[in-house]
Amino acid sequence: MFEQIIQEFKDNANAENALPMAKYMKNRFPYLGLSRPARNQIQAEFLKKARKLPELNWEFVFRGWELPEREYQYLALDYLNACARLLRPEDITRMAVLISAKSWWDTVDLIAARLVGGLCLKYPGLRDEYILPWAADDNIWLARTAILFQLKYKQSTDTGLLAQIIGLNLNSPEFFINKAIGWILREYSKTDKEWVRDFIKNTSLQPLSVREGGKYL
């Protein structure tokens, strides 16, 4: 089953699509040339079967990370997302490995908002143990994950924690950090405009974060 889906991706490679897809991602990764609709069609039956299994196959996930073409990383994440109910607190250390390897926004943001976010909502103790240290980490992708893990929380957002995490990154020169700060503030402004307005007013944010965070105010 797991080897079969890897082979099916390979068998459906589209060289004509691969080059522009790689170019869009600044040629950081090679591509098979599988569009999102094509991947969805190929992996639908695989994910249907995977959801019925009693435990996660982390060997498959890391295999996806080892293969060069980017679609295999997408496959691994779609698999984890489909089977997210099986994630356990100790899996957050495996998430850190995925975040820190072959890092770019296309994988990191999905891990942050869906997988790490879902895990921390279910197991709040992970926030102090892992998320806060990540927020202060020199690895910008771990820090970005810490900023974005509450992206889908809405009314469940811990604003005190959000402010603390942003505070640890106020002086960052990194585009992806300041963009993430703006993104999380913009998203939370859909839930609480006044909190975001006051936070932006009283915090020395980078101009990019202010511009992004205030779009809906």
C-alpha cells in the first residue's frame, strides 16, 4: 500500500509541468509535475485506506521527506492530515524534524496550522514545553511554526501566549517571521478586531507585520 502510492506518483510524473512548478518554488526542489488535482485523484484511495489503520506509519512519512521530488513531501503531509486523529504528544518531536528539513513555506505552514496546531489544541501542555522554545529558536521555520500554530484557533486563541511569542520575534530581520506575525494578526482580527488593533498600536512591530496585520481593521 505505501510503496504502491509512491510508485503511482512516479508513474504519473509530468515533465512538462515539473519545470514551471520548480521555478515557482525558486528551484529549491525538483518536482514530478503533479498538480494538486492530479495528486488528489491519485491518492484518494490510498488516503481512504490509511484512515482505517490503527496507527501512523512514520517510516512512510520520513521516506517521503527523503525522496527528492516535492510531491512526496506533500503526500506525506496529506497522509498525516488525513490521519491526524492518531497523532500523540510525542509526535511533536517528529514534527520538528519535518519542519527543520527541506524547509519552505509550502510545507511548514501546513504543519504549523493543521498538524502542530491540532496537536497543541488537544494537548495544551505542549505549548510551554515545545512552542515557546521554538519561538525563540534560531531556526526561523520553528519560530514561524510557533507564531502560526494558532492560525485556525479563532475564539480558542490564547492571546497572552500569542503576544509572548510575537514579543520574542519583534526584532527579527527575517521576511518569513515578520510576514507570519502579520498573517496571524490579520487572521485573528476576523475574531477580535479590537484586540488586534490595540496590540498593533502598542507594540513595536516591523512595518511588514503592521501592514499585513491591519488589512481587515
